[in-house]
Amino acid sequence: MQADRPPRPAGALTRRSLLVGIGAAGGAGAMYAAMGVLGLAPTERTAPVPPASGAAPTPFVPPRRSDFTLRGDGAPASVLVLGAGVAGLAVAYELGKAGYHCTVLEARDRVGGRSLTLRGGDVLEETAAPGGGAGARQRVTFGEGTYFNAGPARIAQWMVTLDYCRELGVPLEVFVNANSSAYVLTEGMKGPVRVRTARADAYGYISELLAKATDEGALDARLTAADKERLLDFLTHFGDIGGSLAYTGGERRGFRVDPGVGAGTGLGRVPSLTEVLSQGLGRMLTMDAGYEQAMPMFQPVGGMDAIVRALAARVGADRIRTGVQVTGITGRPDGVEVTVAGGAPVRADYCVATLPPHVLAKIPGNLDAGVRAALATPIPMSAGKIGLEYGRRWWEIEDQVYGGATETDLDIGHIWYPSYGYHAERGLVVGYYNTGPAAEAYDGLAHRERLRRALAAGRRVHGAKYGRDILAATSIAWRRQPHIEGAWVRWPSTGGLSLLQRPAGRVYFAGDWLTHLIAWQAGALESARKVVTDLHHRVLKS
Amino acid sequence: MQADRPPRPAGALTRRSLLVGIGAAGGAGAMYAAMGVLGLAPTERTAPVPPASGAAPTPFVPPRRSDFTLRGDGAPASVLVLGAGVAGLAVAYELGKAGYHCTVLEARDRVGGRSLTLRGGDVLEETAAPGGGAGARQRVTFGEGTYFNAGPARIAQWMVTLDYCRELGVPLEVFVNANSSAYVLTEGMKGPVRVRTARADAYGYISELLAKATDEGALDARLTAADKERLLDFLTHFGDIGGSLAYTGGERRGFRVDPGVGAGTGLGRVPSLTEVLSQGLGRMLTMDAGYEQAMPMFQPVGGMDAIVRALAARVGADRIRTGVQVTGITGRPDGVEVTVAGGAPVRADYCVATLPPHVLAKIPGNLDAGVRAALATPIPMSAGKIGLEYGRRWWEIEDQVYGGATETDLDIGHIWYPSYGYHAERGLVVGYYNTGPAAEAYDGLAHRERLRRALAAGRRVHGAKYGRDILAATSIAWRRQPHIEGAWVRWPSTGGLSLLQRPAGRVYFAGDWLTHLIAWQAGALESARKVVTDLHHRVLKS
């Protein structure tokens, strides 16, 4: 999962919000719309964490064995890490570099947490829906070579996640987050339009309107003569408008018959300004403008779980205990005791709890009331995806769409075309990636009904072929994932966050939910680095 | 090589120009600027090939052996193919499917023509510069795994080139043609700015200007009340402007300190509208808006020559004679005779000449005067590239730029960061890709001087590190490539083009220069398909 920031008032850097949990799934506006539905006006958002000072942050220095020998004092301590997700594995990996004795306890039967890549042979359990009902179980039947990143799927160039890929030797390839050949479809449109066409029309009319207003002197109070000339030059390029300053289409829209030996044939009638504006595509055409979503983005070759598998391998299988559910956390002056279901209590000098806050909040122990209240504050959010494996890559063969996303305002949110296996026989399309109220609605559905809805919506974009050649399908509702119980969290109020960024005695907390990168693996990694640094400094001083 | 279309007046689909030879190298405006320098006004451009009719074109049907047996008449003929570039190999490959006896004559010592991928161990010969001087010879010393696509480097999703990759089993990966984290630099700027920052500022101010004009009623004659409301909503998203309709920056610009545990620190002062307009970035920020340049684009894994190597393998090594220079082409009523340097004449039923027109025009023979005049019409154009192999991928490690291009108006044109080998030890940067007058200037330089200039320009973008850790460098000036003598051609007038799209007796012509996709492999492939279809129909009827 990776949420987008909601669009914010200009200059709002100091108001970066933690309220991303409302969901966005790849289009800031989706979240914005959802916030509107929930009555969460952007003005309610605040920044609980003080903005960083202007100085560059201290670079992360991993603990080293020599830190102890050089100082001649202290020694690596024992650390219990709760949760083998990205944050927990990174904590154990980094502390392990200095010889800390880490034990990672994971309630699920595999490592990775939300960094979940599903392949044929996997079994996906779901708990009862929040509104009641029974649990469910899907057997994944994708073919050899097909994978479904059910959780996070993309990495921005600036994120620390890429540094870990480099350090761990995880090979990368481009994740196509935006594709000019993919489509946009809103309820206000008669049918799907290629992104390139919608963008050409929108940019064209914007340029025409502004160019004509400029030309007629309407902006004389704001623009010098030189500004005007430069603006008109800019708009000529930007909107592909000619000397008349009128937008009448152009090759950026695409072709019905591509150029080749012949000149090509255009798409036909250019919609009117009113038609273009009524499409309501503002947020869809700016999906990739955000800092977290801009192209190019990246993914590990072979599945996102390559990162957590590499981390787990470095930590060592003998230090990770899966299928172990924590039932109590008790801090003592000299250590931490953790009780587990059906096993002996485990003790260590320190504990780093990386479970989701809403899960941690339910675990008994002696954490003080303020800490418990803070853990109970963030609200777990819904997000869902469906992976549709096709026996024929019709999106490439027939639609000439290689990766990327179709953006909609339907309840499926987005359709993602695979950024791997180009021209292979099979391919996996993400038939929905929804958040907010749409995801909440899908939470309560059985897999079969989710599939039915996904196909119905997909047919509106791609026609009947969307329902054919399907070999396998698996859907996930993150609110129903055992021991995770949410896609990410939203902080409805900021009280308690800074409290949890500090240790509660010998218990530390780590996770994306403690950062400004909620729903991104990078948040978990940054949080892990902070806790590792804090803990190591404390041990060195002890 | 792949040229962009020059920007054209809106609605100019029917005026798609063949004059792309003026060069563009990844930014329509570069070509536009070059055209201005040369006094080539866009209005001079015309479309010599009639636009295709509204009907979908007849899909290409490759010749099959059964075409002969089913009809009970005719038989595969013998065909001499001149030139083992993309067009020539595709002709031989397609005709070979029906059992035609093709012989491919290639003057160079390797197949591929302009689809040239250089690796360690290769030797690159250059003829004397057009202005005189001596020839030159570079020994390529790139390390294992490093390659340099000295010619074409990228493929658009809609191009037939991808169909050939699928058919031939050539694996693909994304070519990052635009990167929000890369830079723009013009002579009018104090220093480089990230694409994302420049774009955020430009879009922000455009939105502010148009939103305020709309809000103040300056567009009331053009917009209904509903239009106005929708336009303002669109601009809010598009420009990331708030309720005040003023652009004051925002997270799209990027950060000095990235968000993580803290909220991040913005980039600082937002430039004024006047400053933004004076950067002159209109064409650079719309580089990827064109139909041929939009993201995502693709490349074969391991080097562009994977396509020509696959074609050559299907044609068969025994049917391709390299190092054979054609010295005469004589058409006869019953066949074609081709003389070659230092060898016996070669005869066949038909000939398909795929050499560049300016090379063909110099070969003696009995082609009629009209055909010879037509061949002499297109003007060969200059383009150049330099491949810089670094021992350290500083653009990834320090600048967090993974693939893509920095656009400049310096004489280097573009800097391309590699779209392969992410996080490897070494990497190859294309230090310039220039066209037009800049390329003409570089044509006359020795490799060492080209390298010096490339490094000086690159330092203006990346600082001193651009000059460090260089392991190897190779540069190419396409005007100085033996037997090719140009990057692509420009048609200064349209006379003769349609003549060359028809056979001259038993001699056919094929190449990108006969299509509306000049400088793209897709043009060569489309032309090859047309000739194959025409020739096969003729043989079936004979």
C-alpha cells in the first residue's frame, strides 16, 4: 500500500498531514474526495510532528560491532522485536550489524507483514468482516511466474527503500505509475479516453483561455510586456496551440490510424471546452504530480517481498519465530517480558514493538495509561486490491498499453497493468485498488462478489474482453488481514504521537504509522532507523 | 536515433511533416529551435503523402509458403536486399517466411545499420569530417555488461517495433524517457533545477493567472458559470493552488530534507512569476507530451541491437554478406544485376534497396533520371551522442536520479541516465545527444574535444563529480559513419517521394526515409512491410 497525500493549500509544507490513512491508492484526489465524504476538511489537518529544521538531518549510521570495542564499554544487548514486517525486520537487521541478540516474534506464518506478495500455492486467510460474518480463505492459483503485490507495489526514487535495495542486492525495475496510453473514466464521461487525449485537450484549452486573456490585456496588471511574450511562448508549447491561440487538437491526442508509411488519421472530433471541463479530470491528470507518485517509480524484480525476504535472510531464520502471537508486554526496570500464546514467556533487555497501533493497543501489559491511550488513537483504514491473472495480455496486444494505470472515479479506483513480464503469455492486472468508503464497502464482500464488481467496472473501460481469459483471481481486504487489521492508519488527533516516538521505559515503537510516510515502506524503514539509533546510543551510554 | 516532430499549429494532423530530419533528440522544441536557426519556418512544412483515409488500414499479412501452393501458381522469387539495417533485415525476414530466396548485401562489417549498440571490444570508424580532415578510429573499452545505444534507443508503445519484439522474443524493459527528478538547465537559468520543481512552479503560476482572470470575470464571455466553477476546480488540482488562487509552492516542488520521521523541509524560496517565465522552459516541460515521446517508452534488455540480431538470426547468416559494397544497380526486364566491389556481380529477380537515399543516389546504374533525382533530394542530417562509462553511479547514489533525461539548451542537448543496471557498480551516461547545428559543430571535432565539451557542460548540471570516475568514453557523429553518412534525412521538398514509394522496374526502395516515421525503427519496419506486401502481390500475380 502506498497512500498519496491529499492535495493541500499551496505552501502547506509545514502542514504535511498524517491523515493519509483516509486512503488514496494512487491519486491524491481520490483521498481528497473520500475526505469530503467523511466530512474531513483539509483545514482540519495539522502537523503533529514539528517540521525538521533547515539543517540537513544527521545521516543514519548503522550500529557497528566496533562501536563497543572502540569505546571499551557496553556490549550488545538482547532485543525482542515484535512483528516481522518491514519495520521489525529492519530493526533486527540494523541492530544485528553490531551484534545485538535480536529475536523477532511474528504472529503470522510468514514474514513481511503488509509487504505481501502472493503467488500460486499461497493461502490467504481473512477474518470476519468488521460488520460481522464469517472468515474466509482463498487458495491462490496464479501460474508460475505470476505474482501479485497485494500490499506495497512501488517505490519513489527518493525513498530510503531504494537504499535498502542497493545494500541488500535486490534488483530493481521500473514500476509504470502513469501511462499516457492508459485511460481515464469518470461517471461524467460517456466512455474511457486515453490519458494522452484527455491531457492534450485539458492543456490545450487551459492554454487557449490564458493566452487569449493575456492577448486581450486582461492580465496587464499582473504581467510585464516581457512576461506576456514569454507566457504566450510557453503556452504555445504547453497547449500545442497555434498563432490563433485557439486549441483545435493535434497529434498529442493520439491517432485512430497511427502514422507510418501514411501520415496517420486523427481521433476525430475534439470535444468542446465545456465537455472537457465536465469530465472532472483535475485530480486524475495530476496523479503523478505528487512527490510520492512522480514517474519513474520502481519495484523489485520478481515481487515486492524480495526486500523483506532479503532482510529476513540477513537477520537469520533462527532469530525469527513465526506463528507466535504476543499476549502480553511487561516492562521492568531491567528488561522486558513478553508472553506468547501457547509458549513460555520471552525476556530481553529491550523490546521494539512494530505491530500496528490498533493491534498493540489490545495487548495487555503494564504500559502506562498515556501510552495506551496514544496507541488507541490512530484509526485503521481500509484498502483493497484484486489480482486478475489473464491467459492473454490483451492490454498490450490490443490496446497497446504496457504497464501503468487507468484512473477512474468508480468504486474500483484504479486498474493497474503489470510492469513486468511484457509480452509474456500470462499477466496479472490489478482490477481494483480502492480506499476509503469504496474499500470499506468491499471489505464486507465475499471474494466472488468483489470479482464480479471488478469485472463489471473493468468492462466499462475495456469492453467484453475484460471478462475473458481469466485464469485466476485473488482479492484482499486489508481490514480483514489477521494480526494486521488495516491497510494503514489515520491520526484523527495528534495527541500522543510524539509520546510514541519515545520509548516507554524499555519498550520502543516503530512503524510507518509514526512517520510522515504513512503507508509507505519507507516510513517503516525511517522509523526503524530512528529507533535503532536511539536504542544503540542508550546502550552505548549504559 | 529518434526524432521528435516539431511542434505544429493546432489541428495540423494533416500536415504531419517529413521534415523531422532537422533533428530533435528528445524534445520537439530542440528541433523547432534548430529550424528557426536554419530559417525553416514551420509553415514551409507540407505533407507529401496523402493522409490515410478514415478507414482502418489493412493489417499486414506476412507472406506464407501456402500463398503459392494454395493458388497453384507462382513461386517464391529471388530477391537481393541492399543494406542489412532494420528495413533490409525486416524485408528479408518477412519474405523468407514464404520461402523467397533473399540475399542481403551489407557494406559495413556488421548488421544493424543505425541500430548500433557499442560494447567493449568494438571499433568505431569515422570518415573524414564533411569539412575535410582525416578519418578517425575509436576502440570501445566499456566494461562487461555496459552497452551504448549509439543509434535508436527507445520505442513508443504504439510502434510496430514492439510487435516485432514480441514476435522475435526480444525481452523488453522500460526506457525512462522523462524523469521528474532529473534536471532542466537553460542559458537563462542560474543553475539546474529538478524537472519536478520547474514543472510545479510553471503549472502553479499558469493556474494562478488563469484562476484569477476567471475569478475576476475576464473570461465571462467564454465560460458559463458552470464552466467557471469546473475550471477553478481543475486549476486547484492542476496548479496545487489554494482557495486564495495564489501559487505559493507546495510539496510537488520537492524537498531539501525529505519527509520521514519528520515532516521534511521544503526547497526554500519560490521563484517569482517573472523568474519562472524567463527560464524559457516551455518546450522542455512538454518534451514528453508528444505522441512519439510519451512515457512509458521501452527498450530491449541488453541493447537495442537485440532486435536486428534476432532478425538476422531468422534470416540466416548464410543469406547475409557483410563487408560487401554495392557499386552498381542495373535493372533488366527479367531481373536486377548488382555489382559489388571486388566480387562477382549478383543477380536476382528483384532488388529491395534500403540504403540511405543520399548513398543510393551515388551508386551508378540505369535507374531513370526521375528516380535518381528523387533519391538525391533528401538531405542527410547530423546527430551525435557520447557514451560516458562511470565507475560509480553517482546520479543514483547522490542525486537520486534513476534513468531519464536532463534537458538543456546547451549544445549537448540532453543528458541521459541509464535505464538499465540500476544500482550496479558501473553505468553509462549519454553525455550528449545533439542534433541540428550543435551536432554539425560536433561532427568536425575529434573525440577528445567532444568529450571535453560534454564534460564541461555536464559539470554545469552536476558539478565536479561529472568529471570523475570516468572509465571509458565513445562518441559518434552519424554524418561520419561509413556507408550511412547521416543520422536521418530531411525532405526539403516533396517531389519524388511518392515516386520512390513505388518500384523502379524491379527495384524497390525501403527505409524510414520513405515514411512519416523518419528516424524511428518503426518507420523502417512499416516501410519494409509495405514493400514486402507490394512485392509479394506482384510475384503472386506474375
